[in-house]
Amino acid sequence: MMSHGYESGRLNLPFVGISTFGKSPYQPDWDAIDADIAILGAPYDFGTQWRPGARFGPRAIREASTLFSFGHAGAYDFEDDETYLDGVRMVDLGDADIIHTNTEKSHANIEYGVRKILAAGALPVVMGGDHSINIPCVNAFSNHGPIHIVQIDAHLDFVDERHGVRFGHGNPMRRAAEKDYVTGLSQVGIRNVSSTAKEGYEDARKMGSDILSVRQFRKMGVEATLARVPEGVDYYLTIDIDGFDPSIAPGTGTPSHGGFLYYEMLEFIDGLTKRGRIVGIDLVEVAPDYDHTGTTAILAAQVLLNAIGRIMLR
Amino acid sequence: MMSHGYESGRLNLPFVGISTFGKSPYQPDWDAIDADIAILGAPYDFGTQWRPGARFGPRAIREASTLFSFGHAGAYDFEDDETYLDGVRMVDLGDADIIHTNTEKSHANIEYGVRKILAAGALPVVMGGDHSINIPCVNAFSNHGPIHIVQIDAHLDFVDERHGVRFGHGNPMRRAAEKDYVTGLSQVGIRNVSSTAKEGYEDARKMGSDILSVRQFRKMGVEATLARVPEGVDYYLTIDIDGFDPSIAPGTGTPSHGGFLYYEMLEFIDGLTKRGRIVGIDLVEVAPDYDHTGTTAILAAQVLLNAIGRIMLR
Amino acid sequence: MMSHGYESGRLNLPFVGISTFGKSPYQPDWDAIDADIAILGAPYDFGTQWRPGARFGPRAIREASTLFSFGHAGAYDFEDDETYLDGVRMVDLGDADIIHTNTEKSHANIEYGVRKILAAGALPVVMGGDHSINIPCVNAFSNHGPIHIVQIDAHLDFVDERHGVRFGHGNPMRRAAEKDYVTGLSQVGIRNVSSTAKEGYEDARKMGSDILSVRQFRKMGVEATLARVPEGVDYYLTIDIDGFDPSIAPGTGTPSHGGFLYYEMLEFIDGLTKRGRIVGIDLVEVAPDYDHTGTTAILAAQVLLNAIGRIMLR
Amino acid sequence: MMSHGYESGRLNLPFVGISTFGKSPYQPDWDAIDADIAILGAPYDFGTQWRPGARFGPRAIREASTLFSFGHAGAYDFEDDETYLDGVRMVDLGDADIIHTNTEKSHANIEYGVRKILAAGALPVVMGGDHSINIPCVNAFSNHGPIHIVQIDAHLDFVDERHGVRFGHGNPMRRAAEKDYVTGLSQVGIRNVSSTAKEGYEDARKMGSDILSVRQFRKMGVEATLARVPEGVDYYLTIDIDGFDPSIAPGTGTPSHGGFLYYEMLEFIDGLTKRGRIVGIDLVEVAPDYDHTGTTAILAAQVLLNAIGRIMLR
Amino acid sequence: MMSHGYESGRLNLPFVGISTFGKSPYQPDWDAIDADIAILGAPYDFGTQWRPGARFGPRAIREASTLFSFGHAGAYDFEDDETYLDGVRMVDLGDADIIHTNTEKSHANIEYGVRKILAAGALPVVMGGDHSINIPCVNAFSNHGPIHIVQIDAHLDFVDERHGVRFGHGNPMRRAAEKDYVTGLSQVGIRNVSSTAKEGYEDARKMGSDILSVRQFRKMGVEATLARVPEGVDYYLTIDIDGFDPSIAPGTGTPSHGGFLYYEMLEFIDGLTKRGRIVGIDLVEVAPDYDHTGTTAILAAQVLLNAIGRIMLR
Amino acid sequence: MMSHGYESGRLNLPFVGISTFGKSPYQPDWDAIDADIAILGAPYDFGTQWRPGARFGPRAIREASTLFSFGHAGAYDFEDDETYLDGVRMVDLGDADIIHTNTEKSHANIEYGVRKILAAGALPVVMGGDHSINIPCVNAFSNHGPIHIVQIDAHLDFVDERHGVRFGHGNPMRRAAEKDYVTGLSQVGIRNVSSTAKEGYEDARKMGSDILSVRQFRKMGVEATLARVPEGVDYYLTIDIDGFDPSIAPGTGTPSHGGFLYYEMLEFIDGLTKRGRIVGIDLVEVAPDYDHTGTTAILAAQVLLNAIGRIMLR
């Protein structure tokens, strides 16, 4: 984030113009990533069963992020008396290539991008797309583990296989749990009826998952919830926007009432950045066609910028 | 809800295709109802004073209900460790005939449908339409009482008569209270200025009504609120979707800020199924034209499916 | 379409209630198809490159079709002084199973449904989904040829392969042209820049295609255009809704300005039913999320009902 | 329309502020109408069978009309080299009282308003509401006939009775034709399948109606169409907005493809003002909930203001 | 608010018809204000940096206010057992003249209107427009001080100057603090990153501001927050609708997650009316183009009517 | 436009990812413009009187332009048998700095950008913003004249001054006509009542303007209209999207019924590129908030890409 003056003849004000994430520089050459944080879009949504449209999630989040890109060095938060993002080197890589009709190739292209980011030593922040894009993201960490998965979601996404489908948006946590470099899962926000049947819950627990509903989170509080997440390890944070309440995140394929409010998750993520090291993030299932007022994309941008700011300050 | 395999050559996946409520079988022959639960649409909305459109409520709720119709036997809720709806015989009767310009005939046709359901020994679940459709629904219970009315609503709906109107959406609770087989009313969620003047509140209390606001509900808690509802009797549950907060139920004619959140009502309804016997339900005032993201219809479907699941388990 | 009276106790009015296509009976048992016309939904849309959502096309078209289902025997058109659809036996089969992430299986399930319809001697009318669903539809005619393809579309859809994709929504006409039972193609409405490069046009012409733009159609007139279509043969009619102008068909993934108006196509289709025998129809790319006023779905329903009515009268 | 200067301390610019029709003075006292033109809203829509919402038509048209209220004396049209509306005394009476659930009283209140206008010697311009509001409007002319009805509409609206309904939006032209002071009807724009069955068309012709489709209008041209309307008599002009094409009038309950474009009707109405005397107008079926971009309301305002301007210049 | 009967021949029902605020009489002559409360629209929005559209805020709030205008004398609130607004003389002045391209003149015209209201001894209630319209409103109090500013807002709006801008929507609280008749500010709801950098917060505190976030408000409670506001003085209350949560106020230019819920602010404003004297109100940043369901405008109307009712009762 | 292969490890598919105009390279350094065509956004909209929002026009057009960015070298048009845009060097400069509340500075910044483009020898294509942004664009040509202005618009925009406003969206053509390097104006599409009073038309004609309505254009035809434009000179083409019909361009502030259809203008612009030399373009008044289906932005992108392709081929 640059300061703005007329020295260069123009201010390049951030509210309008080309929408990169947080108005960060666009880096189309993935062999030249030189940054702390690298943003990647993963506009794949053939993994959804009900409402599609998450393919336009990256564009919507990028555009919404400009609301928070005032351009005066860093982002001052008076409650924390902290200036976030000051001096953080962030680049936007654009999107992975999605090959229509072809899930395998699309996922491979996402994995390729995340591997490039990790090879460059940057922290990958991937904007979905549906939750299945978590599968290639986690694949890319095969040499960067061990990692503990922290999932914020309404749905367990722990289906092994149904109708032959193993790489859809109901499968990613099962696929992650199968990796030897994934040491466990904290699944937070799970609620209501979902695509996972009873067996899925039993399997998840057997395979190292700690499952918490929104009401359980509220009963325990942020601190107690954090205490159940392993301390001092590397976290991969996967945020399904439908973990949030439909009142603030209506723009998603399968909204589920009774979800998290904003500060609950801000405080949880803030605590997470203090408890261990977040080494990768994806935020998925923002579907702009159902986000007429833009609040969902704004929420996604607000959560990601806050998460990045806190990670870089630790 | 059937399991899905290719045995019959097709899976008949529930997310798409013909939208019946919960993907239950469509039964157009009302003399052949053989079910535990019978769904009836009542697409009447001439009883509204401000924004119309509740006539398309049944269609919207049916379509939204398919989100929760995964098809693997029953609906597993990990918080309750309970599988709901497994083995429940549910049919969708389609809609009552609404005769445009004619309130009397439209209401008569709704009453006809509910009487058919009751005669078949099934539990009627009626989707409005505006709240005036509660009037023929309650009429149909003339030989199935006594019943206690439990109303979830922002508005008291206790107007006796205004400008000659006695059967509009501001009148149903008054009409119900006049029945000899209605033993009392619990009116929950009432708040803000509404169509009912001071006298209406006084009349309601005189005629056996217990009126509680959202804030009173919150101060007392679910258990204490339930304790004010007569125990061990038959309840007729009427849910005006505007009893919920506009943040999760914007798609309604007369939204009123400060309403219920999802779990407050889920827990209240859950408690009600344990305290007595719910013998009839209507859910009214879902107006899809104001529900651009679908969250209101999803809420309605989620509430009804949870209510039905719990009733059938007791 | 039935007449409506209170004989059975109810009218079963068509404007509301369960939305089958044209309020025709729902037939979930595909081994029991007994009809002149069988409607099948094909809610597959992973074949789109830009805006998705055609998976909800079948639901939207079904719902819009009820606007034209007045229920008094048949549909009287005073300009033709003809009553269409009177006595036509039409059933709605629901939708083919779409397997998320898996194009091959999804297409196979569509083909399975169309083969069942053809085996039952009914005329298949398939509602997409994206234009790739034409591929399994045409596959199903392998023993019901020869057929001549008549395509109404803005785009040529004649890409052989790109990035390995051969079964996306830019490929169907190429795939059709490769079949030995496809004798030729009339491609009408093609205009503007599209996914097909110059070579695609050359290939199409070599493989038996007659390509006409909207302006060429208008210059020649309906009759002269029809004269270029082989006479007295069996036609398979594939209608991409984006062949119509965005002013009347905004609800589609890749709208293209300068398209057909309503009567141009009605008269063309009317002429086609007189020039040969339409033996199969698909109508694709209706994407309700971009059809806020419903005009696109209404157009689709209006075109299909008029086409069916005319086919059955010949 | 006043000129604007700071003499009174303010300009009272027309684009914003209180929305009366054409920013004309609001006259709530119906016994004090002193004007050439009196605008009345008739927000009744229980007469619709499919999509409601025309009750908010008057508000939407009023708001849209401010776009054409620049405030410099009159409205200059350079094609005609004419300044319309200069010096025209126009008042806005607000709306007739609509009594929810009660068609009879609602219609009576509309009739009451139109009678007040006629008694004051002003020309009534009524904004619906659904097309059934034409019935009380025409009733009010019982002592102001004879009149010839000129209808612009997609639908014939000539149903005598169905399911007991005689005063819905499918009945008004039949009700008008029954009046002894209605000398005949010119029904222009009629097309496609509609609520009127074959018998309705036959009855209409028998009762003095001349029915013309859009295509017939186009084939003949404006002049020849006008020539079929009786010359030199008093016309009551009733405009159903669905007479126009859905591309420019999507905001209506029952859109019908293939309708009129703007200049076709402007020229027809212009011709009508020269051929006889328009003594009353209603414009109905604008449903703002389906008019997301406002073009339908803008069309309605543009048509009404042009009609009024031309009438007052003759 | 008048009672309704047919004595005058009509009821003049409030739900429809001309939309003045609360259906109060329209007073276009600003030299003839005779009322307790005078409503003024200030449809200026060139002061926004991101999403515009607040210029249509006054129209939207007026229209929404009719939902609460039942017409039976006053507004009965059963929780308070109080009838508000009974006998309150309220007039709607229409809007101040906004001169496009010209901020200075537009602001001057707003100030002119507020001065007229104050000169007439009425309480000004101004509907924005963006938050910069607070500047001319406060200017108009130059002879009506001292006043203490109570601001409800997500953003501090305390920027002194940036790129030469001193009168945009990020500057009003700074401009107010500079006035000698402004004794201090209570800034409530401030949260997240905003246009004000760290220096702005420091300046604000130096210049007499008490800044509280939503979380701080919740931790302290309504009473303790009120206790920090000076007692027994004159308050000018400025409400930026984005002080509320995006879940209930999505229709605004720069929504910020984590905001106030309805009853939090109702109780705070209620307390304020008891703690001192509210002498002026503005409510800003309602942008109807982002308020598809109308809940934001309904919230604004509900808040204003409740505030007015309580002020007039003290 | 680049070809796409996996040589670089990725395809960089154009449908998604960072939205520059036509997926052309982003050039933030305005001193390093090396291109045939330079795209500049001018997101200023305080010059509108009615509906704002054109500030987001550049973003919407950029995003829509990706629909036409297939990436296979150039854009093949089979009707012309021509491959457009092949080898054209196009860059996207982002947006000019808009200073909220300040028209003068905002306009100066736009002029600054256009001067930079002209200095670099590239052809400026400016995306508005409201039509007032034409004023700084034409200013920038002070040393690049003489130019003849060709305007496509519904409105004459020839107001000299009103309420002190001289640089709003009703003034640009007057401002242009005053320049000595502007040799004349062709104003095409003008229709209906507009902000320009009779005197404006008279002034325009005196100052060298040729005014043609849509109907006059249609009566004469494209060729005859072109013949009235001076031949062989330099044209500055200014396209107000409301010159097009609201049916295809609803997303604009002041739509006007009866406008141009797509091919009428495509053929007119095509003819213009052959008749003289287009040296600058602006396209204004695309307001995405009123463009729910995206057709307006798609139209703008389609028109601009076609214009650029044709200009570069001459």
C-alpha cells in the first residue's frame, strides 16, 4: 500500500481502477514471485451440488477489497491501537487456469500455482471457487508439512465417496485427513443437516478431527475453543464463507442459518495467529450472483485483510 | 427420503428436478392421502396491506427445501446425535385453489384442503400465503380441538375489524380467539408499532392471550418462555416469518427489525414438541420477490423440516 | 391440460402449485413413459466458460411455463385461429442425474434419459443446462437417424478441441457433425466474435454446415431461410437461448447483442414444422440468476410450448 | 411545471423531493379539484392471477415521472418542434382507498375518485393497479358517454366469468362492452395464448370489438390502424403496459413476448389525439418488483406525459 | 397522523399514495413552517468515495416510513405501554436543492433549509445524502448552540484534509469539532479500518471526542455508555446508517461488518432523550440501490419515528 | 491478445482473473505508454442530475470485456470475414484520479491522462463516468485538432448554464462547440424531452451542429446519415450509452425509450472508420447498479472492441 501524492503526476487512488486484491501489484509471472503474501484466485465451481457461481468469487473479493485500501500507509485499528499491513509485501498472481468440464486439470492448475508460491517462500492466500479447491491447495503442501487444518464451515465436508465423486465440495476434509502430513483437523461452525451422513462424523473423529458447532463455540467462548487447537504448530486455515451466518454472508451456494457473526471469527483468527503459525489460507464459496449488496464479498475481504495483517505482525 | 443408487437406472438426485417439499411424493388426489405429514400450499395474498407476493411463498419454500434433501436416509444432526425424518411418510398435496378477487372462496378452498388432511389422519403443514390463511386453517380444526394457538410473529394480528375488513392478515389471531375450541394463545415475538392499536392488546389479553416480545423472551430464556405455554395439550403452531429478524428473513411483506434469530426459535419449537403435541402448522408471509438471495425461503424450509423431524420423533 | 371444475372438489389451478412443464403430469418412472411428448431436464453447466447457472434452467422454465397453462382445453391462438396442445399427451420426467465434478457421467445420464424417451416412442424435449448437453442428446439418436441439425444460436459452437476440452459448450456442433447419422447442419443466428476461431468456420462448412447470421436471415426473410434447410427430413432442433437478443433473453451465460426477436423465430420454427418432421428438441443456456424479471424463462417456455403445439398439429 | 430561480429562496428542483406525478401539485381534497388533468392512483392488485405487485405501480410511475420534470416551462420536442405541457394545469390526487381482501369496496373507491374528477371537469388519468381497475373507471363514465374504448394490450381480457370471477384482470373489456354508453372497442396488440378462450374472441367481435395483433398492426401501419378506429368520437384509452414488448416493459405481472415498441405506440396515440377526443386514460399492470432497472415505470411515465401533452394541445 | 373514516368520502389510507415522511403534510413553503418536527431531505452524494446513491435516501426513507403509518391516532408500543407520536405536528419540507457538480452551493442550500426550520422553532430532522451533509446542518446551529454531537457510525469521519478535500463524507466530525458552539463529541460504533488514519484518532481525542467501538459499547452496556455522554445538555444526533450492522443495513455505500443491532441503538437513543434534549437529527448514507429488500430504509424510518416519538414525549 | 499454451506453465485464461480492458496489459506508469490504443477510466459521476453510479462504469466494462477475450490471436468476424484486433498493441492505464466533492480537480486529472496518451502517440479510449467527462477529454485535444465531434446520445447536452452549472452532464456538447479546434458536431440519436430547452437546439444549430433523431436516422439509413458527416477529417467519437435503447442498455442514469439497436450503431461506426479518422473515443454513462444482467456493460465492451478493431484495420 503506497502513500498518495501528486509527485508522480497522479494519485492512483485505490477505490476505483484495476481491482487487484488490496490494490497490491499484479504479478502475472509466477516464476518471479517476490513477496510475503501471494494472492491466487481459484475460480473453479463444478464441485458444487446446488447453486454455482463461486467461480466469480475471486473477482468479487478483489473488488470489495478496494474498500479497505485507503492508501495511507497501513491500516490503523484503534481498538488494537495497531497499524496493520504496513510494509507487508503482497502480490496478486491472478487466477489459476480453470479448464471447463475438467476437474482433474483444473485442480492440477491450482496446485501448480500454490506450489509456485510456496517455492518462492511466500504465504499462499487462495480465493475460491468452491470448497473442493482446498484439495489441490493441501496437496501442494506435501513438502511443507506437517500442518494442522483449521476449518471454519457450516458443513463437515467429510464425505469419502458418493456416486463416484471424491473431489467435490463435500469431500475436501476427508481428502485432507488422508494425508500423512496433515496431523489433525479442527472443524468449527459445523451445524444443521449437511451432505455428510452420520458415518462421516464418526470417520472424521476417528481420523483425528475435533468437531465444534456454533453453539458449542459460543458456550465455550473463543479462548476455550482455541485451547482445543494444538499449540505452536503450523496451521492451514480454510474458511468456507458459509461458516458465517447468512445474514452477513448470503452470497454463497449453500447458506446455513445459525452461523458465526463477524467478531466471533475475527477474535478466533486473531487468537490463532498468536497460538501457532498460519502457513496457508483459502477462503471459498463466495458466490457473487447471490450477493446483491456486496456484503459477502466485503466480509471475505475484511476477514482476509485482517488475517494477513495479524499474521505478518507476529 | 429415499437412498440413491443406480438400481433403477437413475439416482433421482434431490437438488434439482421437480420441486416438491422435501422432495416428497406429489399427491394430487386429496382423497388418497396416506401419510404422516401432508404439505399444502395456500398461495393467497390479498390479505396484505403493504407489499404482496406471499402467493409465491409455497413455490419458493418447496424449491429451497431441496437444499436439505440429500437423500441419504434421514437427516443426521450431530449436535443432537439424532437422525430426523427417517421413515417419515410425507406427501405434498400441491396448492389450494385461490380464486382471484375472491377472499371468501379462496379461504374456503384452503379450509377444504386442511379438512381433507385431518380426515386422512395426517398432520397438516400449510405454507402461506399471507397470515389470513391461518383463518381457514384454524376453521378446519372445528372437530379436532381443543387446541392452543402458539404464534411466532412480529405483529399481534388481533384487529377485530377495520374498514369492514375481518379476514385480512391483521385479523387471524382475533378470529382464532373467538373459536370455542381454541383454549388460548401464546403470542411470541410481538414488537414495535403494528396494525393492532392499544385496544387490540387489551382485547387479546382478555380473550386468553399471553403476549411476549423478543426482548422479554430473551430476558426469560427459552425454558421460562416454554413454561408459560400450557403443558400436555394440543398446539396449533402458526409461524409468521416476520417473527424472525429482517437480517435472516428479509423476504416478507412487512419486516420488523429486532426479531428472532435462528437458534432461538429452533430451541423454542424443539421444546414445544416435548411439552405437548403439535397437531397443525402454518408458516406464512414468505414473499420471494423480496428474497433475492433466497435466505428467507431457506429459513422457512429449515424451520419446517426441523419442526416436522422433531414432532415425528416424539 | 385439463379443464377445471369443482367436480373433484378442487380446481387444481395451474398458476401456482407444483411446477411441472406446462403443468403436465410428473412421471418419475422412466420405464413407464406413455406420451407424445416427454420433457427432460438436463441441469448440467460445468461446460460453461464464463457465467454458470444454467443448471437451474429447467426449474425456471417449468415455473414460467405455468403462465401459459390456463387449463381451458388447449391454447387458442387467434392469429392462426388454431387451438394448440389440445389432446396432446405430455409428461414431465424430471431431471437427469448430474454428478458434480464429473462431465462424463453427467452426460451419460442425460443420454440415458433421452434413449428411454425415444424407446417409448415419445418426442424428447430437453431443457438445459449448457449447450454441451446437446452432445448426449444427439448421441441418443444413434439408432434414430438420419437427422439434420437445425441450430438457433449466437455462437457456432464448432470448436474441435481446446486445452483438451472436447465436450464443453463450445464443442457440440462439431461433435454432432462427426456423427454418420447427422446429415448436415443449419446454423442460424451466428454473429459477433465467439469461441470459434476462423478455422472452426471453415471446418463447419466443409463438414456440411450452412451458417447464417441474424442480418443475413433478415435480409433473406423467413421463407428464403427455410428454403436452405433440407426439405422433408427429420430435424433435431437445438435452441441456444442466446440466439435471441439480450433485450428479451438477458438470462444467459454469454449474451451477444444483435440477436433474434420473438416473432422471427416463432415463424421460422412454425415453418420448420411444416417443412419436415422435428424429432427432438433441446433448449439450452437459460441461466435464471441473470434473469431477474423472468423474461428469459418466459421466452423459453413460450417458444417450447408453441413449437410442441405446432409439431403435434402437423 | 414551474420555472426555477432562487427568488423564493429555493429552486425546488424536480429530480428529487416529494414524488407527485410530473411534480404537479398534490391535491388531497377531492372536492377542490381545479385542473385540466387529474392524476389518480388505483393501487389494487387482487385481480391478478399470476404475479402481483401492481399496487405499487402508481408510486413507481410517479417517481419515474420526475425524470421528465426538468422544470423549464413545458417540454420541448425537437422532432415535432413543439413545446408540450406548457400551461397545462395538472394535479395529483393521490390514491384511491384500497380495502384489502375486498374487491367490491376497492373498486367502488376508485369509481368514486374518477367521478369526482369528471364532476370537476378535469380529464382523469388513472394509474393502476391491475387491469380490473378499468372496470370502476369505465363505470364512472355512465353519465359522460358515449365513449369508444381503445385498448392497448397483449391480452383480450374478455372473459365473461370463470370460477365465479367477473371483476378480475381478465374481465374488464367484457364488462365495458356490456355498457350501453360504450359504443365499441378497438383492441390493439393482442397476441399469443391468453386467459381468453376461443369463445371470448367470438363474443368480443359480436359485441362490437375490432381485434388487432401486433403483427397485423405492423403490416397495416399506424395510419391504417387508426383508420379502423371510429373518427370524431370520445375515446377512453386503456393501456396495459404488457401491450409493450417485455424488452422495454419487463416490470409487469404477465409479460408476453412480441409486443409493441415505443414509437409504434407514441405515433398511434399521437394519431388518436388528432382523430377524436381522449376523455379518459388508465395505464395499468406496472409491477415495480419486476422492474429492477426502472425502465417499465419510465416507459409508463413517458407515454402518459406524451399523451397528456398531445391531448392538451389539440 | 389522522384517524380514518369515510366522513370526507375517502379514507386516504397511508400504505400507498404520495410518500411524505410518516404521511405527514407536505409543506413546500419554507416560510410557513408551523410544526414541532420538520423533515428535510438532503440528497447530496458527491461526498462519497466508493459507492454513491445516497441521493435517493430521502425518497426511500419516506416510502418505507409509510409502513409505520397505520393512521390510528399515534403509534402504540406495548412494551413501553406508550402511545407515541399522538398529537405531534410534523411536516415534510421536501428536499434541499442539490446543484450537480457543485458541493459548495449544495451544502449552502441544505444549511438554508435547516436555518429556516430552526427559525420556525421546529426540530430539524434531515435525511441524507452522504455524511458530508452533516456539515451544513451543524453550520445552521451557529446561533442555536451550544450543542454536543452524538454520532452513531462505523467510521470516525475525522479527516482534516486529504487531496484538498475538506467537505467530503470523511470530514464532518472534524468540521464539527472546530465550531466553538460544539462542546464535544460522543462517537459511538467506530470500528475496523476506515478513512481516518491514526492521527485522526489522536486529533479527535484532543479536540474533545469520546470514541467507543461496538464491542466497547457491548462490554459496558447501554447505561454505562450513556453515562459517558454529558448530561442535561443539547444534543445534535447524527446517525450514519453504517453504524448498524450490514445484516440489517446493507443499503449503504461503505458497509462495515460488526455493527450495532436494532435494539442496542433504540435503547441508546431512548436513553439519550431522557438524559438531555435532542435539538437536531440527521440520518445519512442510506443508498437504496444497495437495499434491494428495503430493510435499510425500513430501519432508517423505524429509528427516526421512534426517536421523534420519544423526543416529543419528554 | 496472446495465444494460450502451457509453455509458460499456465494458460492465463482470459475469462477470469484480473479484469483489464480486453485483458490488455496494465500500465500504471503513464510516462511509459507504448501502444496503439490506451484505455483510461474516468470514474467521475457528480455531473449527473438523476441516478448516479457511472463511476463504476470503467470496472463494469473492463469485466464485461473479458467475455470477448478468448485469447486466440485476434477476433474473427465471419460476416466480414475479417480478423480484428490481431497485433493491435493496447494498454490499460487504469483510472484518472477522481477527487470527491471537487469537479474541477477531477476533470483536470482526466485531462492530464488524455494528454499523456496523446503525447505518447496512442489513441485515447476513455470510459466514463458521466458525460461531463467529455469536457476534459476534448480539452486535451487543444493541440491535436481540428476535430469534428460525432455524438451518439439520446440527449443534446447543449445547455450553456443552469443554476450556475457549466460542467455537468448536460453541458459537454456546448463546451465542445465553443472550442476553436472543434469544427462541427454531428449529434445522432437525439430524442424525447431532455435537459436541453428549445433555445439549446437553436444555439446548437447556430454553432455548427447537425442534429438527427433515431427516427430520422432510420428513415435516411446508415449511408445517408454518414453522408452528412464531413468526410476525410478527424473525428472525436463520444458515445453516451443512453443513445442505445433501454432494452439493451438499461444500466444508465437517464434512459430514454426509442433508442438505437446494436447493428444500427455498429454499421454507423464501421462507416465512420471508413469515412475519416477516429482520433479519440469516450463511452459514458454506463451505471452498473442499474445493469443487473450485465447487458449494458457487455454492449459497451462489444461496441468499443468493434470500434477499436475497425479503426486499427483502416
